Amino acid sequence: MSTWYLVRHGETEWNRTGRMQGHTGVPLSAEGRRQATLVAERLRSVKFATVYCSDLPRAAETARIIAAGRDLAISDETDLREFSYGEWEGLTLEEVETRNPGALAERIEAGGNMGFTAPGGESAIDAIRRVRRFATRASESLAPGENILVVAHGGSLRALVVCLLDLADADFWKFRVDNTALAIVSDHEGSRVLESWNDTSHLAGADSADAS
């Protein structure tokens, strides 16, 4: 049985202040590095055949902390990026509402509105489409019995679990993903099972930011 270990990046200053990050290269904060160290210790006994991560700094740094001291190459994957918020990146929800009155309500009232895009950004459907490309490549290279680690973002990890479990695209918005949350998906013959989701027990009560 092969197993997928999925980890969201550690906290950034923009997570803490509620700013949309998207494709912006925001680094981990000191708290984010602490969180990454804790999840690294949580996974210390797991032998990984492959490590993939988003090429954005917050995910790449988290992956490096987890892989430190192991003989593992880390593959940066553009397809694992958070979905782009375009012109909204760097803004809080309040600032978005001031700039584009009613836009957030439109998205929320439509149950996430899968085709909705911020000005110059991506939709959830766009994100799922590129994450599916990654999921196909990674699945084809994963040998039976191997463990794979994927370090990415709230949006791209939601997209990945939709792809891995063959869920409806609209299920994308049904999953909460906290900073350095761990999810485990196991491969079985002809199917996959979600063993755990959004597990942050390694943080021992530390607060986790909620913004993507």
C-alpha cells in the first residue's frame, strides 16, 4: 500500500494578518518555521520515497525543514501553487470589499462559485485542472509500498484531495486546511482512502492561521 502525506506550509506574516497570498512569494514567519519544525518531528519516522512541493517560498521552505537531514531530493512543482488572487493579492477581505463591493458575497452565495476569479486571478476550476496534472504524474511514478510527501497550500491541497479521491470539483470548498496540517491518503487496489485530514496535533495547541 502506498501512502500520500499532505502538508500545508507554515504560517507567514500575511497569514497572521489575513492577507491573500496566492502566487506572491511570502516567506515563513518565525512561527511558521517553528510549526514546520514540529511537523518535521512528527514525520521523522516516516520513510519518504519522494518529496514534492510548490515552488513558492513558504511551501519550499517548509519542505526543506521537513526533509532536513534526509537523503531526499525535493521536486519543485509550479502546478502545486496556491491559486492566484490576481489584483487582490496582499489585500485583506475588508480591503477587497472596499475595492470591489459585493464581489466576495457573490462568491460565497454561490457556494464558492467554482468559476469565480479575482481580477487577473485564477478560479478554483483552474487550480484543480493544474493540480490534476501533478496528481497524474505523481501517481504514475509512485511504486507500490512507497510514501510520498506533498507540501503545498490550502487551495492546492484541497484540489489534490479532490483529484486523489475522485470527488466532485464542487467539493473543493468543503475542506479546511490549517498551517502545517497533515492529511494522509492511502492507495488501495482500485481506490484510495482518506485516513486523516487537517491534523495539527503536533502543534500542541498553537494557533494556526486560516488565510490561504
